[in-house]
Amino acid sequence: MHLVTTWFGAFLVDEGTVVEKRLFPKDPEAIAERLAFVEDWKVLPEERGLMAGHPDLFVTEARLARAGGNLTTERVEFLRPEDFGYERTLLHAAMLSLARRQMRKAVGPDDHLHQAVGALDDLQEAENVLLERLREWYGLHFPELAKTVDDRQFIELVATHGNREAMPIDAKESIGGPLGGPEKQSVMAMASLVQHIDARRREIETYIERSASARAPNVTALAGPLLAARLISLAGGVEDLAKAPASTIQLLGAERALFRHLREHTSPPKHGVLFLHPLVHGAPHWQRGAIARALAAKIAIAARADAYTKRPIADALRADLDRAVAKVRETKAMERPGRRPQTRGRRSTRGRR
């Protein structure tokens, strides 16, 4: 006797005859829910009910074999849904409902983290462009201010006071021109806009740091929250980062340079976004490749721990990384970009008389 499960029910079939059946409700959502259970390798209640009364059943699915059925390759005759009062339109509606379920399920925290990293880059670019425009525009009225204070103070002073005469800074010797009423309102509004963008950027940075620490605590402790978030975003998720080899992690973010190397035979890239790590960008350029390689190897191990074992191993990895970096610095301490060795042969007499 065989246990057969279709989209409209579970059946016990013996030599082509249905002995017992458990039909599914004629509702697209109910059918979609059962199809999702089957896709997740779960046993349906209807299947458990039939298997409970017949322990020696033969099944053709490994999913049911794990539940106690006897796996076989023998197939049974096709069961037509129309013979049991089910229409094909019901299957169509159930598959649409199942597709909506799968799409909702496919969106996870890694996708939100990816969008947050992109939003952070967009806001940073917009803030830089608007701040540069604000400097040029307000420089017509008070050019000395940008050289006197930092960027944040500059934006705050312009947004709050507008005219240089109202500034808490001596502007009597300024060489800038006057600032009319409409121009003052526009410049102050623009400075307020830059302040608003800066506040939103900081909020997203906080969200990214919190999300990266929760999703990949080991990678975050090793690389920092923002760099960890960029690595997760570029890889496609924490599990994708865990599956990637260290050589791939080392070059994440350097895909264009890698393709240019393959296409035009230019120098291969030594690192991608790992350049943002202090150990890499703070090292001499002839040591960065080796340090990035050591860092990528530790990040690969940290990502696997975050994705699978959930064990905190960041401290041990950081100690190993420090030893590896010290070894790289010791090995390459005397290396410098030197001149090409001269080829042997007749010496040039150019310039001699």
C-alpha cells in the first residue's frame, strides 16, 4: 500500500485503488499552507493520520521516509483532481497564494541592512554635494567663515544666524558682499536641509551598527559595524558571506578593478572595501595586500561562526590577526618599492663628450 500526497489531498492507494483519503479544504489559502509545509519537508496532519493506522506504508518521497515510511521507487497511477471534486482554477489560486508567501518570506534582515547601507551612501553623497554648494554660496557673503570653523559649526551658524553681522564671530574685515533678504532665507533653508540630512544619516548609521552587531557579532567585533555591514551587503547576506572563501572576501568591492585586470591585464587589486579597516589603510602600500589577506581569512572564520555555530570567537580571532599582522610587518619591514634592475650590456654614452 502506498501513501500518495497531491495538491488536493493525501491518499492510501493499493493496486490502483484508493483505499482511504484525507482531502484538503477547498480553499486556496489552506492548500497553499499545506504546499508550503511540503516544501519545508514537514509532514502534514493528514499524512500523519494515514500513517498512524498503517505503519507498513510505502512512500515515494524522502520527506515521508524520514517520518517512518518505506521508501520505494515504484510509482502509482495518476490521481485526477476532477474525480474528487477539485477544479484546476483552485490550484492556480493556491499557487498564486504560495508565491506571495514565498516572496514575503524571502525578505529578511539582510535585505533591510543592504538597503540601509545604500541609503547611507546616498545621504553621504547628497550631504557632501549640498555642503560644497553651501560653502560656495555663503562664501559670496562671508568667505572667511568656512576657514574659521569646522563643517558642523559652519552649517549650524549659517542655519541659525544667516547674516555675518549676527554671527558670534568678528566679521568686520570680511571681504564678502552683502546678503539680501531673499538670499538670506534661501541660504538658511539650505543649511537647515544639510542639518536634516546629517541627522538622518546618523540615524541610519545607528541602525546599521545595531543591525550588524545583531546579525554578525563576530564579524562586527573584528571589522567594525559599518565595514561588517558593507561586507554583508556586498556578499548578499550573512550566510552568503559565510560561504565565501577568504580570497573572495578580500576583493569584495573591487569587482571593477578585478574585471579590468582580467580584461586588460592591469595590476590585480589587493583589497576592496577592506581598505576601510584601520589595519589596511594605515599600513604602507606594499604591506596592504598581505594584511588584507590575513584580515579576510579571519573574517571568513568569523562569518561562519555567526551563520552556523553562533559562538563568540572574536577575541581569539583578533589575537590571531594581531600576530599575523605583526609577522607581515616584520617580514616586509625592509621592503620598499625600488627601481627596476638595470639590464647588463653596453653602457649608454648619451651626454658624454
